[in-house]
Amino acid sequence: MRQLVVVIGVVLLVSTALSVNPGFRTALSLQGLDYVRRVAVPILEKYLSTLSIPNITGTADSPIGHIDYSLHNIKLSELRVPNSSVTPDKTLVVRASDIFILILADWKYRMKDWPHITGHGSCDVSVSGAIMKVEVHVGADSKGHPTVYASNCFLDTPHIKIEFHGGASWLYNLFSSYIANDFKHTLESEVCKETVSKINTTGNALLESINVEVKLPDHLTEIDFALLKAPTCATTYMETDHKGEFFLLSHPVEAPFTPQPLPPVGNTTKMMDIWLTDYIANTAGFVYQTGGVLKYNITPHMIPPGLPLQLNTSSFKALIPQLYRKFPDMAMVLGLAATKPPTLVVNPSTANFTIPGQVTVFVIDQNKTAEVAFVLGTMVYADVKVSVHANGTKEVISANATFLKEDLSLVSTNIGQFDVAILQAAADLLSTAFIIPAINHYANAGIPLPVVDGVSLVNSTITFGQGHVKISTDLSYKPSAEFLDKLFRK
């Protein structure tokens, strides 16, 4: 019994260790899957309408004796799929009914016995009322890239009519039903084979356009959107869980914290829901701070001349007399630096950003030597608004921070103690004019979302939850002509 308890404990520990919360999640609803179907079926129709079918040969009895026949140059001329559906059920099950197919071909025959009469002509083959079913497995490769694999294709063509033209077509038309039976098997086999092939090639070509490692415009960082596991196909949605973590390109290191659990996927009136956890933003803060990016010097020439406070000790004579007494009429430089990674906290009502840092106040003597006068500890608080928009061919979620308040403390001083409250107005102005714009430089650039090229988010709404931002959106797909050309050449 004791050994059993130990085994169960080990299994639970391993299961917990292997369970990784996503930093980024999407859920494609039934409406979204239906939109995918509406986009995909015309592409499949267009491709299969150019399908060539292998030659069909056989032997049949006719009013003039045994004949050998063949159908060749068999090509689909028209394909219509009026009714179709996609249902998630462990896999994606694609069904189609009332399919109509028109096929053009050439024929020829030869009598088996003397005098071995031959003939040739053309024929039309029409298929009506066909039904089809294909299972599409959605997975992930070793690099976390999404993949698709179609299998278990079933096609039934219950009504096939063949009409022969030219030569002894009157003869062929007498026993066309026998040829139709041979044709039925070949047609069903070839259409299924090509459908599976095209779903695999086209589907994976589309998925290849999703960049799971998104390099950002700062040329310093990238976001890893790799799938953590194969997508989940439930009865009303298909869910994908992604890593969603920033990395420094020059020195990628895992963040020392993990995402919070996301709520279960619920009902939606939109085609897709997207969850972005505050983990994504917080790994960005970790990366930028540990990478030494969140440092900034403010020099005298950066201060507008009309401001009452300039970076010279003379401007602080009344506020901090001892600063002026020790360093009379000297230029000043402010060294801003984050002391810890900035953090974003999202709850159902707000999204707040906190930036712990310090301001090192340098004075510059006549020899251009910098000396530290004092160091202020700062805690800047900001409100964050989130938006989603197109940026060229990419869909981007961006943020904008607005200054709320700032707490000050005196960390160290070389001029004696003083009340930092006298610098509150100046510090608030410093945050509004420099710190918040520096943060917004990165936040406004936004995060490119990992979507298929040509996909746009439309009618999007944004809500906040505990530890996450949720985007509920409809989709629009407009592939480029170059991409479609590439697709049909595969």
C-alpha cells in the first residue's frame, strides 16, 4: 500500500510538472470553423476542377460481341459543393453533400474477335448527389508549429451518367452503365486521394505563413508563440495553447516565473477568442530590464528652454539649497534606470503598469567629470489601454500607458538629507515627459499576432480578466494573388 501511495504521488508530481499554462491562447468557435470552411471549399473546388484522372480500361459484352474499351484524357470540367460543414470532434470532420461533378474524356474500343473493328470519340460524365467525408487532424511539429493531416476520406457517387459522342457512341451508350461501375471506383479513389493531398499541401502551406517566432521591430527581442501541445478539438471549438514569451535575441533566457491559469473556453458570438496573459508583458519587462535596455540619460539639451527647471544646479537653488552650495552653477545629468522588471497587473476592471526604478542625479564639473549628488528611488504607476489594429500585413495588439502617480524615496545622498516631497512635481513631470514615452515607444509598436497571412481581425472587442486580456473577434481572409498562385503551383 505504501509503495502504491508513493507511485501515485510521483505520477501526480510528474503530471503537474508537465502541465504548462499558456501565455497565449486562441479558440476558433463553430462560427470561425464555418468561416474556414467557406474560405477553403472554393479553393478546393478550383483545384479539383483541374484534376486529371488516370485512364480507365476494361472489357464488356456488347450487341456486337466482346470489346476492349478505354477512357483516356479524363479531366474534371466542373465541381460544385453546395453543402458542406466542419465539426470538431477530436479531429476536424469535414462533410459535403449534393456534390456535382462534370467530367470530359475521350474513348476508344476494339472488338476482341475478328474483324477487330475499332472506334473512338468523346464522352461526358456527370455525377450528382455525391457525398464526402474527410477527417483533418490538427497537430504540432517538434518546433511548436501547427500542422494538418487529412485521412479517412470517404466519397460515394451514387448517380453517374455517361454519354458517349462520335464513332459508335450508340453502341457505348447501350452498356454505359457497366462502364460507369468501373468509372465509379476510379473516380472515388482519385478524388479522395487528391482531396487529401490538397488539404495537406494547402493547409500546411497556409500554416507555414504563421510565424511562431516573431522578431520585433526593436531588433533586440522576439516572442515565442510555439504551440505547447497539439490543438484541442472539442465539440464547439478548436483551442490552441502557445508559449507566449519574450526572449532577448542575443541571450535567450527563460523567465523566472510562469503564467497564471486561463479560464475555460466559453461560449462566444464571435469567430475567434484570443487570450493574451500579463505573462507576455511581464516577460517583456524581464527581458528589457535584464538586457540593460531600460536605462536612459537625460542631459541639459533635452530640456525645453521654456521650462522653469533646467538641468543646472542654479534651477534647484531654492528647492535644494545644499545642492547649489556644494555644486554651484553646474550642469546636471539624470540617469534613469529600472531596478527591477516592470510589471503589468490585469484584473477584470483595469490594467496597471508598475515601473520600479531610480534616478541618479549627476553634477558635471568644469572638467566634465560626473559626480553623484544623490539617488532617488522611484515607483511609477501607469494605466494601460489595449487596442488591436492592422500594421501593414500584420495584425498587431498594442498598448498605451498613461501616467497615474509616482512614489519617491531618497536612496542615498552626498549633499545631506532633504525632503524628497519638494521634488514630487518635478518627478511627475519627468515621468510624463520621459519615462512613460520611453515605455510607450515599445508598447505602441505592439505585438504582431501569429495569424495566417491574409487574415484580418474585424469587429473586435477587448475585455479584461484576471491576469489576461481577451480579444473576441470575427475574421476576414483576403490572400494575395501571389500567395494563391504559389498555392496552386504546389
